[in-house]
Amino acid sequence: FSLDFSSEWLHNDALTALFEAASHAAPSLIIFEDLDRIYGKESEGENKTRITLQHLLNCLDGLGSRDGTIVVATANNPENLDPAILRRPGRFDRVVPFLAPSPGLRRDYLAKVTGGRLHKAALEAAVAMSDGFSFAHLRESYILAGQIVFQRSDEEIRAEDLLECVRRVRNG
């Protein structure tokens, strides 16, 4: 049973039904992805659902009596979440940050996915350009570069392909 928060039909009753179904099916897991995009400080007025923050909080608070249901949420910018989500005990017991990889980790990752075929200067340029990127951003850059290679009927990602795709990912 799942709900797509991007759906315009989603409303408070649907969220309540999700929590009830999870409770009855325990052990169960409820996952909210990119919670900051829906209930973040910068999403004011952009919430396309009809689920209010207060209703989400009420559903989370009601889990105390629902043993066997675990709620996990992801957020790209957890600092943008309303403090009521993170700071009240029992809503989310643990916050586990996954920091952006260091330059050394980005270098190792890009060297690995490119099979070590990038020249050192190109690799270093990609590492510098990808400051603040997550591994998902790096992977997306590599996949986009692969699409460029496929479109030109080539077999190998060139340095300029990867650098162009890092730029694209950076610029959204």
C-alpha cells in the first residue's frame, strides 16, 4: 500500500488510511521520501497535497500505540523541515545525516564508474565541479554522460561529456 505525495487527490483521510493499514499489517514500514519538499520552510504554498502538516504530525503521534510500524523519512535539506517534525520525541527518534562525499571520495567514485579511463586533469576538474554533490548527483552525471555517448553512437565517455553533465546536474 503506498501513496504518491505528488498526487493532487491525496488528502488527510488517505494518510490516515495508510497509517491504519500499516498498523494492521505490522510489522510494516512507512517511507516518506523528500519530506522537505512537501513540508519544508521553502515549500510554503507549494504543497500540492491536501494533507496538512498538522495531520501528518497527528498520524506520527498516533504511532505510539502501534507497535511494529516503523516510519522512515528522507530529506535533502532536513534543516528546512519544521522543527515540529524533528524535535518532538516519538515522531522520528533518530536523525542520520549522510553528508556529501569529500573530494577524495568523489574522486574515487568517479574513477571507479569511469573505469579509470579519465585523464587525471579531467578527473580533478570533475571533482572540483562536483563540490557538494551526493553520490546520487555523481551517478546522475555519469548516466547523463552515458546517454550522450549513446546518442552519438560512440562507446566511451569523454572527459568533456562528464564535465558537461556535471554542469547540467549542478544547474538542475
